[in-house]
Amino acid sequence: GQQVMQIPQYQHVQEGEDFTTYCNSSTTLSNIQWYKQRPGGHPVFLIQLVKSGEVKKQKRLTFQFGEAKKNSSLHITATQTTDVGTYFCAGRSSVSGSARQLTFGSGTQLTVLP
Amino acid sequence: EAGVVQSPRYKIIEKKQPVAFWCNPISGHNTLYWYRQNLGQGPELLIRYENEEAVDDSQLPKDRFSAERLKGVDSTLKIQPAELGDSAVYLCASGHRGSYEQYFGPGTRLTVT
């Protein structure tokens, strides 16, 4: 079945430093989503990428979808303590028949040191 | 707009006991999902409903898990009997049919002793 892998598993950064998490799928994706889960909270939808090579920005967050639609990245510029949490990517397979099932990666837990 | 409501928030049971979780999705959302999230992992889909129809239950361990969404609104997920490995957070999410956004509830943290 489809597998979605994320690295790194953990990342500690000093406030103001940049942060990047990477997501790789074993199969080609029709789209990929990113979620943020604060400690003790639930996943909150951030964004969806659909097109090959797509880049989207939300303030200090930059999301990228690979040309082959098998990988993605999330980059945070100048981290703040409010960025603390676990960031998950979730890929939707391009194979027909499983069109709506999202497969989540295992997440990258970000700690921001003040 | 009220969010997805789940209850209970926490549940501790002994193994072999039954347990049930309840979810009330956001009003108007046709699609409802149940996920299981183990510690340090991403959510794993258990079942997806479109209105009252279970359209994807391929990941649901049907020997002990069951779910229902009788009137296409609220949903219940049941485990009977629970095993130690069922300890996890059970998340409910909802969305509009055809929309890619999923809105998650706060989850039920289950501990099986």
C-alpha cells in the first residue's frame, strides 16, 4: 500500500532560525495536504497542493510539491514559539479507487527554544 | 460555526471490555471520518462515511470494531472487546462532499489496561 515518510522525526531550533520538513511518498500523489497539531491538540488543516512543482506561501510558511508529485516540503522562515507542534503531510493517491483516502506521514515534531 | 464534537475526551477501560466513542460533525458536512492516532504517529483512517453510507472501511478491523452513522449526522465507533493495542487517540473529522478540507475533532484518548 501507499506509504508516506517524513523526515526529520524531531527538530529543535532556536527562535528565529528556519525549519524544513520533508515528505516522500512511495507512489505518485494526486495532491498533498499539510496539517499542524499542537501538543495535546488535534490536526488542523494548513494547505493543499495539487499541481506538479506548485509552491504556495502563507506568511512565513512555504509549501512545495515536487515535479514528480511524490515529494513535498514545508519551510518555516524565522520560527516563533507559536510554531511549536507536529507538522504532518498527508498524501492522496493518484491510483483510481482510493481517490479520497489520505495517508498521513508520521510527522515532524518541532520544538522552538526561546 | 461549532466544530466537530467528540465524547468522551478520555476513557480508561480494562482489556476485553467494550467501549464506544461518539462524534457530532460540523453541521452540513456530509463526509465523516474516523481515524486512529498512535503516539508519535500520524492519523490512520479507519472508516469514511458519505452521509449514512460507509464508502471506505478497508482499514477497519471488523472482528472487533464497528461503526454506524444511522441518520447521516452523528456517528458512533465501537470496540468490543478492547485489546491493549487499541490504546490510542480516536479522531473524528468531517468535511463537505467534494471538498478536500477535513476538520478534526479533539479526539478521544483511550487507555486499555
